[in-house]
Amino acid sequence: MINSSQEVIYIGKAKNLKKRVTSYLSRTHESPRTKIMVGNIDHIEITITNTEAEALILENNLIKKFMPRYNVIFRDDKSYPYLAVTGDQYPRIKFHRGIQRNDSQYFGPFPNTNAVRESIHLLQKVFMLRTCENSIFKNRTRPCLEHQIKRCTAPCVGLITELDYKNDTKQAVLFLNGKDNEVIKNLSNKMNEYSEAHDYEKAATYRDRIQSLRQIRLKQFVSDFSEDDADVIASSVSSGLVCINVVMIRAGRHLGDKSFFPKNHNQSVEINIIETFLTQYYDNNIPPPVIVIEEKVDKDLIKNFFQLKSFPEVKIISRIIGDKRNWLSMAKKNAEIAAQQKNALKSNQAARHAELNKLLPFSRTINRIECFDISHTMGENTVASCVVYDKFSMQNKDYRRYNIKNITPGDDYAAMRDVLTRRYTKMVSEDALKPDLILIDGGKGQFSIAKEVIDEIGMEDTFLVGVSKGVERKAGKEKLIMGNNKVLSNIDETNLGFHLIQQIRDEAHRFAIAGHRARRAKTRLSSSVEDIEGIGSKKRKSLLAYFGGLEGIKKANIDELITVEGIDTQLAEKIYNYFH
């Protein structure tokens, strides 16, 4: 369905096209949203497919492409995290998100990053596998702290043979595949071997590993679930808000759950929300062998959908008996709680929003808010953040960071001018959605700079507020700086509108610091050797390998530098002069 501006506003599929279209055009709609949608239809375009499953895939692809405002859409900002075991000579365990490569093994998906990091911590504790980057691993000259606290066997300096390390990796992979008994049996055999050889220290190491594994298995094993890999899916509605909860079981363990809230869902429109969720969720995620759901769906349609996506055969269970009933009940409860929490948060945010409009002397209602903060360390690697609040919540997808360059280090005023000019000049030229309120983390100086920029760009109608921490720099003691030298101070600390300003300001501060720290870490991790003319990645690698690190290069004289392959006298002098 397309409007007069040639925008796609709705995409659907139907076995009986006439019946489906007539249902929209020939009856009175209870939902105002559907009524508005039908009123905006200019014309309808039709595509014929061979099967309904093909239509389902086409519908999904078109919805992802056009994001129609009236379609039910399940969205998540990030792909699922995985735990990866690399294919290096001495394999590494690491957190992974994104495209999977053939040279590594991947385990998951996990519902959140904490579940992955806990698993990595467990594998370090039991199997003592490395987590360090290859660049660090190749240049180590002595064991790191991880080895000292018994989290790594230090293969970087040869304290374990390649064969023994690969055996530990093999045991870790078996454990991740759910073969706990086999792992414990293998570890027990090793313990007995060392015990019989009177090497009691190593035997004790394997004994401790076995005990750790048994404790973890007691905590995590899903003892009453007959499927090794399964997703349990349930839905709940609270005050009109729909939530879908997915409980993930992998290798016989409950890895956690995740809740989803459909965008544009309308209860007055007849739609199988679970069916919609299955097709959108598994459009990008490979399904497990078993999916447990609470209500009937068109199983043939879903199975055909999976076949067209070239997924392995999936068993869909909707007649719930025995132990699966308990897991479905848990997923249902998770969905209910998540929906209630989201509604409570929305109500709280609506109250804050209303109080904010009362607090600030603004002639029209404030909806969209943008907040800016600057972060640096003694002027180094300055980063500005912009966070956005709209529709009663923080809009993470609209957040932006700006690397600030070509200013005097530590000049916060220049940094603020730079970020505001870059953001709003583009916004005005493209006639993009503008904020009703701009918050500036800073005092009168930053506020004055921001006011100049906003006036120069031609956004005089936008309300501007500076949030000053004051002399005491305590939460709740902030001052709000506005135009005409108006300052709000001694604000009631219980004021909900004031709380909202603090929340948005704190989020801008967090986002700026995170960006600054990442930029600073990247700068400090990169070797300054490559800044020298004539030194590329190959010669840098040779220098680091020969001298054991950057400090060794700095201390080397010209005669020592010449001994490195590829370094002639002229280049050695350049290197020496660079550090001296």
C-alpha cells in the first residue's frame, strides 16, 4: 500500500487477495491507526509468488527494506553475541558478534553479553585457555597476570606444549557442546595418570577442574528438559503492550532469555503475533532443532519458510505436555514481567515528561530532546556526544559521537561550537527532524557558545538549556541556565522533570566518556613506530619482534637498529632521532 508521496506504508501477504483487500476498504475500523492508514492509501501494488512461503520471505525482505510505518516490526539494535574459539596454533576464546568466519568455531547464540563473558570466565578457570589478542600474544616475553592467577597456562612463553594446549582446547569445545560427562571422564583419567606418577601437584590441578565443572553443571544443567537445543517462545499483553519472550536452551543448558516488543502492533487487527515473530526473528537467526510455542501457527507455512531459507529441519511443538509446560510457563511469566516493567517505565517517563514541560518556561510542548557533552583527558582525544530522548525513552539509534580535531587541546568552548555547528548545519540544510529542546552539559560559557551557534544557524525557535553542576558538583544541586540570563537554582530535588534532565545529561556524559576512552585506548595501543617515515607494518613487526616491544626500540642505539632485517643506516638514524 503506497501513499500519495510514493512512500510504502504497509506490506502484507494473502492467500485470498480480494478478501484481504476488501477487509481494509469496505468496513468501519475500530482502530484509529488502521483508519488513518486506509485514508492514506493512494494505490496498491501486487506481486504474485508461487507459494505462500515465498510470499512470506518476500514480505519480510520488503518490510526490512522499506520499514513501513503501519507494519508490525520486531527490531533489535544488535545481532546476538557468540563465544568463539579461534583456529590459531594456540586457540583463543573470545566474545564475537557479527559475521562468522570459517577458521573459528562459534557457540551460541547467547541472550546477552554477560552470558558470553561469564562463559569465557568459566573456560579460563577450568581449561586455562588464553583470551589475549594475537598481537600481544606474539610479543610476550614473560607470563602475564592471567597466568599468575591461574587463568591461563601461558602458551605465549612455552610453559605448555602445543599438544597439551590443544587437548585443553578440545575438552573446552566438548564442554561447550554439552558433553560434560565425557569431559569429566577425560579429566579424571588425567588426574589418575599424574597421581600414579606421584605428580600430585598436577593431579590436584585436574581435581580442582573436575570439582569446578561439577558445580557448574549443578547450577546450569536443564535436568528436566528432553531437548538439547531449543527455543521456548511465549507472548503476553499488558495494558495494550505486547511482549514476546524467547528462552534459549543450548547443549542442555538454560542460557537465559530475551524479550521483544513489536513496533506498530495493534490488537484490533487480527494477526498471529507468534507467526509474525517466527518469520522475522529467524530470518537472520538460525533456528535450533526444536521450537516450543504456546499457540498454534500454520506449521506447514513456517516449515516451508525454513526450507526456503535452507535451514536444517525444525520441529515446532505447540501441544505442550510434561516438562515443556514448565519452561513455557516460565517464558510466559518472563513476557508478563517484561511487559509490566515497560509499561511502568513508560508511565513514569510520561509523568517526568509532563513535569518537565511545567518546569521550563517554553511556549510549546517539549517532545524531542538532544543533549551534548564533551570528554577528554588533559585535552587529549576530545570526543563530543549527542544523545536523543523522544517518545518517552532514550533513542539509542539516534545517538552520535563526534571526534573533535583542529582545536586548542582542552578548549571545551571550541569543542562545543564544533559539534553543534556540524550537527545542526547539516540538519537544517536537509530539513531533518529538529529537537524542541537542546541540553548543554556546562555552565554559562558553554551556554553562550551554544546560543551563538543556534542563532547563526537559524534555529531560534529551539529552546536551549545549560545544565551546570555548580560549585559543589553534587547531583541535585545543578543549575539550569536559560536565555535572558535566567537561571533556575535550588530546584526541588524530587521534581520529576528535573530528574528527566539529570537522566538525559548523565546518559550524554556516559556516552561521551565511553567514546573518549575507546579513542584513547586505540591511540595508546597503536605503535608510534609507524609514524616514522619509511616504517610500514612489516618493518614495525620486525623491530618489535627483535627488541621485544616499543621500550626496547626506544633504548636501542643506531648500531643495534641496523642489525634488524630491512633497516639500513639512514632509516636507523631516523628511528633513533625520532625517540631522542
